[in-house]
Amino acid sequence: MSRRPVSSTRRLVDTGSFPFTGALQSKSRSSPLLSVGLVLVGAFLLIGYAFSGSGIFGGDKAAVSRIEGDFSCTSEIQRAIPILKKEYGDSMHKVLHVGPDTCSVVSTLLKEEETEAWGVEPYDIEDADARCKSLVHKGIVRVADIKFPLPYRAKSFPLVIVSDALDYLSPKYLNKTLPDLARVASDGVLIFAGYPGQQRAKVAELSKFGRPAKMRSSSWWIRYFVQTSLEENEPAMKKFEQAASKKSYKPNCQVFHLKPLR
């Protein structure tokens, strides 16, 4: 009975005479440890990079937020405050802000000299921090559905600033809300609205906002102002553009300046 010949390769391995066998076995034993070490080093590098404020995680947080749908015109207001002070002057001494996260805007405005700030939060504040709840407790910030008349008398505030909130209203409610914002203003209404395709509410937030945000074009807004007899404040618009140009400030949101109701 014939036997199958053993290959020369197998023979070398069996006898331990294959020149690289020991190296391969040693490498296979160290590979798991090496892989774990590399993973840990990589993780530490990514964490450090993220918190350093540079690179893809920290260097352009606004860009990341826009992609994920978190971009907020409310945060844009805080960037624009120095320009608004030059544009509106004394009107900035008493301001009403209307929109999501109004507590952050009100807190920032209250740090300005000789400035009174009030806010209307259109949505629930169950997750609000202690500072925001304190503002609500003091009556500085109110939680109110802006589909209904605001709880203020006519011309209660020189300047009314609204951000993000109008993007979540259908025309049916917008027809009531925007004129009411102009009613409580004595000098003007400033609107910060998103650009088409810029931001959307996440699915998890739909229960809060009621509907996805609808980003309207500037031409849509201008037609709407005309149809509802709301007049744009061209002098204020020019002052804002000039001040923004001097400061090299380019808004990430659409900004509209309206006159108050007569």
C-alpha cells in the first residue's frame, strides 16, 4: 500500500526547520496586544483632538451643527448684539426676545449695560437648567404659545427680536403671530430666520415643535410682508448692513427689519 508523500513544506514545519515559523508564531501571539494598544492610543488622540477646539470636531462646530440640523438662529443673535446696539441705539435698552432657548439670549442681554431683557419661550422647558428656571420664576421669561396673542400691551417694548420660532409656524398661525409681534413693539421687529435647506427639526424634536421647520426664501418673506401690510424698515436695514460690513460680520441666518404697527 503506497503512502502519500509528505510535501517538503510540511516536513520543514513539522521539524521546526522552516526559517520563519518562529517569527510568525511570535507575531501572531503579540498581534492582539498590539491591536489593543493601537486602538487605545487612537481613542486618546481623538478625544484630545475633539476637546482642543480644533480639527473636524472643534474647529467648525457651526458647520457640523448645520449638517446635523442643529443650527440655531437664536445663537446667531448673540453674535449680532454689538451690531444691533449700533443700529438700534436706545431701542436696545428694553428688548423682548421670542423663540426657543430664549433664556440664553435674555441672560446675554442682561449682562449689557442699561439693558432690560424679557423673553417668551414658545415650547416646554422641562429640560431647562436652573438659571433658565430662575428667569421663569422671576417672570422675566414666560412660557407661552405664540399662536395666541402675547401677554403684553401694545408698544410694551421698543424692540422685539424673534428667532427660529416663525420657521415652525404654518401660514395659518403666522398670519396671527407676526402682526402680534409688531403690535407689542414701539420701534421695530427684528426677525432671524433660517435659509432654505439650512435646518430641520430632528425626528425626536417633532413632538416639541409640532412640525418640521419650513425654511422660506427671502422672496417668500418679502411677499408675505406685503400681503400682510407689514412694512420693512429700510433705514434700519441699511444701518445693519453697514455695521456688519465694518465688523466683517456675515449672518448665517436671514435678517429682516420690520416697522411696528401704526
